Amino acid sequence: MNDSLTRVLTQLLWQFPMFLAYLGCMAAAVVYWSRYPKPSLLVFIASGMLLALVVGQIVIQNAIIAQQANFGNNGRDIGSALNAMGLVFSLLRIVALAMIITAVYTGRTPAPGPEAWVED
């Protein structure tokens, strides 16, 4: 096995607990799908997206490092590429988190009673 593949597989192994968490969220979404279709869909998509982002970031990060090393670029070039990649993946994680937050509040009815923040 070559060094790059070993590095990728090792990094994926370290992320195994997150894989289980995301797969658990996806399984829960499937279980509750018939009772709560829209929130379940959002949770399923967001969890799948987060799972793909973990794998994608590891693979792309290693590809960037390997490519930059092959072309003899300096550390500044690698750092810039990794920073840009990190920003893109962070923005995508924000989208997934927004989907989960939306799923929590979708279809909820407000609790009965007076508004807590309104004073007479």
C-alpha cells in the first residue's frame, strides 16, 4: 500500500466515531420518517452531507499535499490551498448545521400561554 493511501485510511480510521454518529443520525431519520417526514429528510440529508464532508476533506487534503509536493511548491502554497479548502468545508458544514436546526423547529406548534417576553 502506498504512503498516501495509508495516510488517508489512517485519518479515516480516526474519524470512525464521527462516522458512527452520522450513520446513527441517518438511521434515526429513517426510523422516524413516517411520523416526521420533513424533519427526517433534513436530518438525513444533513447527516449524509456531514459524513461526505469528513471523507471528502481528508481525501482532498491529502491530494493537495501530494500534488504540491510533486510540483515542489513551498509551504506557503500548500498552506494557502489548505486554508481555502478549510473555508469551503466550514461553509458547507454551516449549511448542514442550518438544516439540522431547521429540522428541530419544522412543524412545531408554539406552546400555549402568554408570551414570555411581553410585559403588561
